[in-house]
Amino acid sequence: MSLAGRTLFITGASRGIGLAIALRAARDGANVAIAAKTAEPHPKLPGTIYTAAKEIEQAGGHALPLAVDVRDEAAVAAAVRQCAEHFGGIDVCVNNASAINLASIEQLDMRRYDLIQQINTRGTFVTSRACLPYLVKSANPHILTLSPPLDLRPKWFAGHLAYSLSKYGMSLCMLGLAEEYRAAGIACNTLWPRTTIATAAVEFALGGVQMMRRSRKPQIVADAAHVILCRPARECTGQFFIDDTVLYEAGVRDFTPYSVEPGGPLLGDLFIDATVPAPPGVQVEFMR
């Protein structure tokens, strides 16, 4: 299982889960295009496309930093083309860039509504479409999107309708592309964490330090993504994966190292139902 020599185009890869996926691929010797907005240091958020590139190179990979706003169709197309020309093709598209806002319909103004739809659903559509002409030429092409399993029960929409529409829109993109490109052999799947993940979104937008302590590290999502992306594309498409289930099926039995506080209580992520079986020994608490 290796991504050695393969080329990944990853949106939002300057920090968090996107960077963790990039670093895991880099350890195999992969080529990684870091397609993200942050070219200059942010006052609150860590990392830029250039610091990410340096980390990827140090980890053993080959990096191409690209300043890209996924809302800009022309910029995405240009970045994808530059990646393919630089590395000689594209094997993997990872739709990781995402915006979160859990405000209710009455609290959310339309400017913020448009923002999360444009980054999440539209950004996934635009990036996937731009990568397709190169993916069809790959020996083992994958599109992996960081979005939840489809579940149309009302509880996942009430209270944060705009965000839910945007994240389920990302998953619907994969559902449709998986079938449309099944004959072409392009695997199109989603991946979602069972628990909250210790990222800037959790620290600054959701629950602060306390939620961070009850989260897992981004590496669990990265390791699960690595397992998926190493699978034969024609045998692995149209699936909605959960991170620790993927790893358990791959042979992982000890999930303790992934916890921010090993042995501490874990908090279930949004869109994961308490009735969905976790690997043996994994205890997760869910917000009511």
C-alpha cells in the first residue's frame, strides 16, 4: 500500500486534515499540489501553502504550492492544469476545502449562506470537474471528498440547514460521479470522522479548548484516506467511509494514539449517528 510516485491535488491542504493527508502521502514519496487560499500568514490560523510545501518536502514528498480560492472556477482550472504539467498528470483529487457555520436559518445572512455553498458544494463540483480529464488517464484514479454519509433524517438538517445542505451537497457530488464514471474506473468516495477532529475549526469556531481535548488528531483521517486511496479504484467507489471503521478493517486495533488526550472521552462528530457501530473498544459520547 503506497502512494509513491502518484500525484495528489488537495484543496485546503495548508493546515488541518488536508495537510495531514498531504504529509501521509509525502511519507510514501508522493507528489502533492497544495491548493489553498493562505499564501500569507494568518493572524489566528497556522500555516500557509509555503510552510505546508516545506513540511511535505521534509516528509519525503514533492510539493507544489498553489494559491487557489475554490470559489474561482478559472483559478481552480489553472491550478489543476499547472499541477498536471508540473508532475506529469493527476492521480488523486482530494476535496478537503470547506467552510463551517452552524447558524440557524434566522441567524444566517445570505452572504454567509452563499459563502459556504460556494466553497463546499460548488467547490467540490468545480475541482472534481477540473481534475477529471487527467484522472481518466491515471492507472488508479481517485476522488475523495471530506463529507458525511448521506442520511436524510430531519435531525441532521434542523438548526444548521445551510451547513447541512452544503456538506450533503459534497456527498451527492460523489454519489453522482461514482456512477457516471464507474465505467471509466474513477473511484469517487467520501470520508468522514467518527469524532470531532482537533483542527482550527474546532478550536476557534465550535468548542474551543474543551472540545479540542475530546477530539482526535487529524492523522486518523489521513491514515484512513491513505488506505482508501491505495485501493484499486474499480473495486472501491460510491462509498461513504468513516475513518476508524476504515482503519479497523485495515487491521488497526489500538486507536488510543489518535486521541488528543489518550484515554479521555471522545466527542462524536456531527452527521454520525450514535447507533452506527464503532470499532470494538471505541467509546464515543454524542451531543444531544
